Amino acid sequence: MFLARVYVTLKPTVNDPQGLTIRGALHSLGFSGVESVRAGKYMEIHLNSGDRKEAEQQLAEMCRKLLANPVIEEFRFELEELG
């Protein structure tokens, strides 16, 4: 059994209106030192697999097919073996 922590973020060249909105709100709250914000998604997935390499391959496929839009997003994941 593995725990995957999946991070999906917009590619650096893609405009991030949510990040801009967050930055503006932080500035209005007095956090003027914030120069930029990039918003993304974080997911935890419990994966029942006995093999690390197979789990990594499955996660990469999940990200490419559903969890991330490869046109505008990038993904990375961390894999932790549980008990």
C-alpha cells in the first residue's frame, strides 16, 4: 500500500488569474511583500500496489489522463510506502 501526494500546477507560461486574485487579497490584508502567487491542486491517493515501480507508472498515467491537463498543467508526485 502506498500513499501518493500529487501536486498539479499551471505551467509557468500560463496566466494564473486565481493566483493574481489571491495576491491582491493578501496585499489588501497588509502582506505587501508578496510578489506572486501560483495556485494549484493537491491530492492524496491511497494506492493498493505491492510494487513501487508499478505504482509510479500508474500514478503517472492517472495524472496524464485525468488529474492534470497536459496542455496547461504540470504534475509531480511523492510516493510513500505505508506499513
